[in-house]
Amino acid sequence: MKVVTTSCCFVYKVVEANLVFIVVESGQLLRVGEGL
């Protein structure tokens, strides 16, 4: 049970990091688009 919880937390952290990265990249692209 403990192992399952740990892996779930790890997966959640990885997904969360990916979402933050995507949002930041999208924000930069939007700023570049507005700049042009």
C-alpha cells in the first residue's frame, strides 16, 4: 500500500511539473506573439 501511494505521489509531481512547464512555455509564446 505504501509503495502504491509513493508512486502515485511521484506521478502526480511529474505531471504537475509538466503542466507548469507547458503553461510557462505557452505564456512565453503568447508574449512573443503579442510583441510581433
